[in-house]
Amino acid sequence: MWRLAALFLYATTSQAGAYDFYECTDPAGAVAYSVTPCSKGHKQQRIEDNTPPHSPQALPFAGGTIKLQRGPSGHFFTTVSINGTPVRAMIDTGASMVAISAATASRIPLDRRKGRTGVAHTANGTAPALYLPLQSVELGGNTYRNIPGAIMTSSDGSSYEVLLGMSYLRNFEINTDGQFMTLRPK
């Protein structure tokens, strides 16, 4: 009986994570993260992640404080709700606003008529974007409305689901201590 249990344990722990993503490095050395394999010519590293996007990785504490644990890639990921749709997001204090990949944006009810086209200046250079207000962004019970956001319309395959940038994060005092990040509402 224990052999069967050991075989089951081995089978379930030896599989790649169901929520894996990729670290993509272009020839110039710029790094991006993607839920799909990297574009041709990019160095690709698969990051294993077994944490489902709907799991309570964001732990709410009294007063709406959120505590996140650093992922295996060294980044902080969580699930946020944008306009009522839960999506996986990477905390990015270097991003000025909430950036949504085109693929993820297709799953979120967004009023694109309120948007304006433009060019985003990212760590990887410039990219076309549709800037629009997000009706609501929620993390751990902290909901804020009319948050500036952008749909990154590039389809180079090196995108992410959501970068949770400072247009939302400015509402928090942010502290990082080793493996944890604490977001405390201001």
C-alpha cells in the first residue's frame, strides 16, 4: 500500500507546475516575463510555479494589510481582481501604472472606448499601448476605483498577465523584508 502512495506522491511532485511562466531575455539583455514560451532569438528560462492564481497567496491582515511571499523567480506574484475579473499579477514598483497583456485584457470587461492609443516606455523599450481607466482594482479587500491602466497591445509573445504598477500601489506603504512584501493601506 505504501508503495502505491509513494508512486502517487512521486507522480504528483515530479510534474512541472501548472502555473509555470518564462523569463525571456532578448539579445540586448532586457528581461521580460511571459506565460507563453519566449519569442525566437530570446534566451528562455522556465520558472516553475505550483501556486494557483486563485489561491490565497496574498494574506490579508487586520486593516487591509497584505503580506506576499517572494516566488521562486525572486518576484512577488498575487491574484488581483480588475473590473471583477481575477487575474494573476506581478508586483512591479518600477511600473508607473497597471499594465495588462492583450491576451489577459480580452478576459476582462474593459470599456475600450474610454481609451487612447499611445506608446509605453518600458524596460524593454517602447511598445504600443491603449491607455484607459480601470473601473476597479482589488487586492485583499482593498478596492480602488478609476485606476490608470494600459493594455499592452504588442503581440510579441513576451508579455505577462498583469504588472501591478504604482497607479494602484501608490495607495499603500510598501515594505520588503527578505522573502516577504507587506502592503499597508495609507
